[in-house]
Amino acid sequence: MLFTPTQIGGLELRNRLVRSATYDGGADHRGFVTGWQIDLYEQLARDGAGLIVTGLFSVHPSGRLAGRQNIISDDAAVDGVRQLAAAVHRHGGKIAVQLAHGGRECHAYQAYKGRTAVAPSVLKSEKYPHRALADGEIEAIVASFGEAAGRVREAGCDAVQLHGAHAYLVSQFLSPASNRRNDRWGGSLEARVCFLSEVYKAMRRRVGDDFPLLIKLGVADGFTGGLTFSEGRKIAAHCMAMGFDALEVSQGLRGKHYTETEFHTAINRPEEEAYFKSWTAEIRRDASVSVILVGGLRRKAVIRDVLQAGVADLAALSRPLICEPDLVARWHRGDEAPSRCISCNKCFEALVKGRRLGCVVSGAGDPPQD
């Protein structure tokens, strides 16, 4: 099943293996696409990934996380994205650009720029400075998502993925732990979903009905007192009803330890893989659109089993493709050996320190120091 064609909306994919969005720290100082990134994406396409989702592109200056993060908040960034899409298309791949606003997670970069990070609400428990968004600011950020989606289509890409997970702004609005507002943007679950709904409508207006819109959705937070899966499942159903063409099921706000985040570590056995499988299976049971499984997938046999069991329609990989960009090609040739990735998270830790994406195990990319 891994290598049978499939569709997301009207987008035809050559197989069911997705390169999950992976921040690479490879943009230039303006946030524009670089030759290093074009080479990285071209290799992923050449080696067979069915759909490549970019790392998170910032849609608004207040939502930029780092100086080497890509932006799509400026028309001048479009040409580089067009080159990225062309590199992927040369090898029969498809590319989706992930759109994001970091919210309060942007505190370090925003402070460097002399600004205060923004969030739905001010949390006294949060040690980093941030302020609550005013109503007009929220509307401006919503509009920026629509404008960014329009630029993605203009650049010749195949789809957009909205980042609605991993503690960034959409997750912050969805979670009762971070959204303490009592206006139309917060309070009840219906109000907390309002920001997500408005962002979807802004994007859809700019790209039209025929352009695939995906979402990476955090369906539960990594700690007690945040968004529960029962609420997350309702949000997933709402996303399908709105018109998203595919859902990638992941986590919302992060806890303090790797086991309370999307970055589970020390994945050594098959039963430790696919750690979002139960959430994904529940959501796919009543799904009307494609559902993507992500989270610790390392073995071809595990992916084959979950797809055949109907847990998901597609499977997404991130860290294994940092370690082995040619992993999909290797599996396609019939090799059954698992990924060499040992889930050490040194790739992530190096990115946090400002390095480009790389693997200490294989030496691929720009490997961090061991």
C-alpha cells in the first residue's frame, strides 16, 4: 500500500508517503528560499516522497520564529518559492507550503527585533514576555494567512498546509490553557475555534475551491488541563465540515518533556512507533477527507500495517528523512530495513541553537556536533 497512488482533494500523489513539515533553518537573512534548500527539496523529490510539506513559513512579521525561518509575508519571497516548487516538480513530486504564526513561541526572535511576542491571552505562568492580541490585530493576522495562501498558489505549488499544532498560534487559540479570552475569539470551544475558522475562510477565498488546503491539527495538548482529545476530535470534524482536504493528526501545546511533545525520543521497538495512532484511528473512523498519520514511524512494516488496518490514508515522516533523505527510494526498491534514525533529537536541538538541518547519525544535511 505504501506505493499505491492516492489523492488529496484533486491532487494526485504517486504514493502514500509524505515528508512531514520540517523546519530546516536554511533561509537567508530575509527569510527567502536559498540554493541549499532547493537542493534539499530536490533530493527528497528525486528519491520518491509522494508529497513534500515544507517547514513552517511565517505569514506575518509578528509570527516569525527565527532569522533563518522562511517567510511568505512578502511578495518578494514568491520567486524563491517558485524555484522550490519547480525543483520538486522536475522529479514528479508534489509540494505543499506550511503556513504558520508562532504566537508567543516567537518570544526570542521578537525580542531581538525589539517587539513583544503576541498570544491570545497573557499567561502569568509563562516566563517569557508576551501580550494579548487586540481584536484588530487578530483580524490582520487572519488576513495575512489568506494573502500567504494566495502567494503559494501564485508560486506554482500544489497545496497549502495550515500549521494548527505544536504550540503555535492556532493551537494557542484552540487550547483552554492558553486562550482565556471572553470575546468572540475565546471561552467556549466554539469560540476558541473561531480563529481557525476565519483563517480557513481567508485562505479559501484567495486560492479558490479547487486548490487543496490541508491542516496539521493538534488534537490534544501534552499535559493535563489543556485541550482534551474529546474536544480535539470535535475540532477535527469541524475542519472536515469547513472544507479542509486532509488532516495530519498531531499534538497541540507541548508539555515539559519530550514524551509530552511531538518529539518522542528513544523509539527502539515497533510498538513505540506511530504514537499518535489511537487519535488518528478515531478521527479517520468518521472521516470524509484524507487522514495522515505522523509520529515516530521508523519501519516499513509498521507503516504498511497501519495503512492496511485503515488507521490512516497516508503516512508522514520527518526525522527519518533527515537521517536518510533517500529512505523512500530504498523502501521502494524492496528493502525492509528500518530507518537509521535513532530518535536522539539532536537535529532538533541544533536547530534551536541556530544551525541548519542535519543528522549526527548519517551526516546528511548540515550535521550538528555530537
